[in-house]
Amino acid sequence: MELMTRAGVTAPGFTIDYRSRLLCIGSCFAESIAGKLAYYRFPVEVNPCGILYNPFSIANALEFLVEERRMEERDLLRVDGKWASLYHHGAFSDPDARACLARINARLERGAEALREASLLVVTWGTAWVYRHRREGIIVANCHKIPDREFERYRAGVDEIVRRYEALLPALRAVNPALRVLFTVSPVRHRRDGARGNQLSKATLLLAVERLQELFDDVHYFPAYEILLDELRDYRFYAEDMCHPSAVAVDYIWELFRQAYISPACEPVARQVEAIRRRMNHRPIASSPTDADRALLERQLDDAVASFNKNP
């Protein structure tokens, strides 16, 4: 007897393995998936501009990677004693402009390299609600506690989102012709928008992805949003804020992602990596692992992945 509604994960017709390089960009759910990939030692780069929520800020970040852009001091704003970029998450902000720029440009450089080499780009949209800075005329990645009066807030439409990505996706392919793009809509609820506003936002994102799939080959969709809402239809699968998925929910969604997208040939290495990870995280009663112990375990992780790449 089937006791739940299945969201249904469509097999994409390709898989990734330890020779694949991945780039994940978008909301905090992108960080969750990238964290799982990194845990199992897949080569992954995540959020070169920090956590981003709306499709336009994500598109801006990807455009920076395509252009291999470096930011300069004139691109920064000084807010509450810190220098910040309207294109970046607050994690990049710093009281020293040079330190802020060094952090930003180092991550952009790594991200551009990852984009050129990536087999799969995972894009996670979180919300269709955006903040446009009135003076600068751009949709910002983060408001950095700038007063609300300096922004126009609105919900972007499907056509506006699709137009932005109609121009962006060919540019991504020009840099990396072998790139596949996987969209997903974050299952995280944006409570500030209210229940109806959140649902309208998510519906907008879902319709935009569907349109892009109709327009482009090798654009795929993974139903993380539907899995949490339909298969895990219970508040026990949410964190304490009742908005973010719990660790159990993330594990469940990851398992479905793994089954659909990761080659079964990776399973022996993944099990080996997990066994080493458990040893690294083990805390003996008598003593903690030494630096030498950890270095040895790190080498074992590298050796496990290297053995796959030598013997495909």
C-alpha cells in the first residue's frame, strides 16, 4: 500500500561521477546540496557571491563568472562602517575595502574557473520577490540593512525572469559548451511574504523554469520543492523556524538526488568516504584525533577519489 504522494523525480538521461565538476549557486538550499556533494568528496564550488535568493541576483553572479569580472572599490558601498557589494551576500562585507575586494575577487576567480570546467550547474531559486535599489537601478542580492526607502520591492513576473535567462543561458554555453543546467526551486518558505505571497512567488519560479525547459535543451528540473511539500507533508520535517527543511528532510531529498543524478559506479567510493568521515568525526573518550591523524584521514579521502578516477 502506498502511503504517500510521490513527487516523481525524472531521470535526466545523464549522471555525474567523481570526474565531474559541479557549480551550485542560489539560495541556502543550494548550500545544503553542495554540502552533501562536498561531504562525499565530489569536486564542487558553491555560491561565489554568497547565498542569493532571487533569479536576477543569481543571473548577475553567473554573468560575472562568464565575463571573469573583477570588482573595484567604486563597485562598493559603505554601510554602517563596512564596505559591501549590492551584488553579494553580507558575508563578504568588511571594514577594510581592500579586504572586502580581495575576498570578493578570489571567490569570483574560483567561480569562473569552476564554470568553465563544470559538467553540471545547479541553480536554486528561492523567491520571485526582489529589491531594486532606486539610485543604482539594480536588483540587489542583499540589502545590507540599508533603509527600506532606498528600495523598490516587487514580485517579478514569469516573462521578466525568462527574458533574463534567455540571454544568459547561451552565454554560459559559449563559455562551456558541455554544460548542463539543473534548476530547482528552494523548498524554504519565505514567511515575510505571507502564506499566499510565498505560494505566488514559488509558482512564478516554477512557471519560469518550465518555460526555460521548453526553450532550451539540457535544461533540467529537480523537484526539491515538491518533495518537501508532497512527500514530506509534516512539520516534523521542518527546522525549528518552521520554514527551513530539517536535517532529516535534507537527507531524504539528497537521497533522491543521488539516485537520479549520481552514477551507481560511485557507490563504493562514497561508502569508503563516509567510513573515513565517521572516523574523522569520532571523539574518543581518552583523547581527540591529532593533526597527524587528521592529515592521514584527509589523504585517505583523496586516495579514495583518486582510485575512482584512475579506474573508471
